[in-house]
Amino acid sequence: MASGLFITFEGIDGSGKSTQARLLHERLSGAGTPAVLTREPGGSPGAEEIRALLLEGAPDRWSPHTEILLFTAARRDHMEKTIEPALNAGKTVICDRFADSTRVYQGVTRGDLRPSVDQLHSLMIGREPDLTFIIDIDPAIGLRRARARKGSEERFEDFGEDMQRRMRAGFLALASEFPDRCRVIDGDRAPGAIADDILAVTRAQPGLDT
Ligand code: TMP
């Protein structure tokens, strides 16, 4: 059986990427394409436990190096338990954040750790998505939306606008670094219009079984 498509959604906090991942899942499933919606950190029982370690508690709970190890450990479990079995069964996997988030959040914004992120990725994960949507939004809008959400996952919540700008630049730089798989999508529009664009790009992707 042919492997399914591996699609990821990336962007700064408050970009609307989770909504778009859900809408793509709904639309593909509605059209009869077997698809799995998942997220990082998390997406498998073990990785969800690691998510709680990463996203709850004091901001200085982990050093940047330890954080990279935890994100990569969660990703490895997620790959083994959720992503690879689904792809091998011919399903399309739609993942809300993946390794590009580690490249940007840990590699760019928390010191020059990108080489460590890349080395760990090739050692332990060794796979890139087929298609990555980077939902691009004004950092001030993203920050406003992120701050409006309340919850217990607050460890990374308040980077401030300057950090949001650096992360946005980091995602746009990644889009230039990986032009074959990355598509930058203007996120400052009605969710339905954004979802229409994303569906059109996805349908044009070789290997989608629709
Ligand atoms: P979420 O809000 O999209 O669920 O993501 C949770 C937070 O985790 C978000 O602030 C970004 C952060 N994050 C990283 O710092 N590195 C990573 O590798 C991933 C997947 C998320």
C-alpha cells in the first residue's frame, strides 16, 4: 500500500494553525480521504504526558537543551505510535506543529541551538513532512489571540511581541530553506477563505488519494 501524505501546520502562537489543521481534516474526511488529525507536542499517550511536562510549570523549569531533548522524545514516541502506523496504512496525517516548531522556538529564539536541533532530528526522527503550511500572521494579532486563551499550558505563553516577531521571521526563513515542502499562507483572512486555499494546495499535491 502507498504511504499516506504527511502534512504539517506551523506558525506563531495565535496564528490560527490549529483551526486550519482541523478544517483540513474535516474537509478531507468529508470527501472520503482517510485522514488522522494529531498535534505536537503530544499525539500519543506517552507524548501527551511529555507535553504536560513541557507546557506546565515555571518558565525556568527546563533549560533550552533539556527542552530540545523532551520535544524530540515526545516526537519519537508520536512517530512510532501514531504517525508512522497511520502513514503506513495509507492515511493522510495532519499534524499541528512538528520539527519546524523546534527549529524555530528552540533553535532560533532560545540561543543558537539550531545545530543541536538538526543533529537530534536526523539521529532520532529522520523524516520531514511532504507538505508544510506556515500560517503567517501579524505578531501583534497572534499575541492578542494567544493572550485571550486561558488555560494551564502557560509555560511558553507570554514571549512578548518582540519574540513573536523573531519567531515569525524564523518561520519565514524556514519556508525559504525548505521551498519544496513549505507553503506560506496569509492567516489574516476569514478562516473559511484560508481553508479553501489550503485545500486547493493539498489537492494539487501528488500522492493525495481523493
Ligand atoms: P500549541 O500552542 O500550538 O499547542 O504549542 C504549544 C507550545 O509549544 C507553543 O508555545 C510552541 C511550543 N513548542 C515549542 O517550543 N517547540 C516545539 O517543538 C513544539 C512542537 C512546540
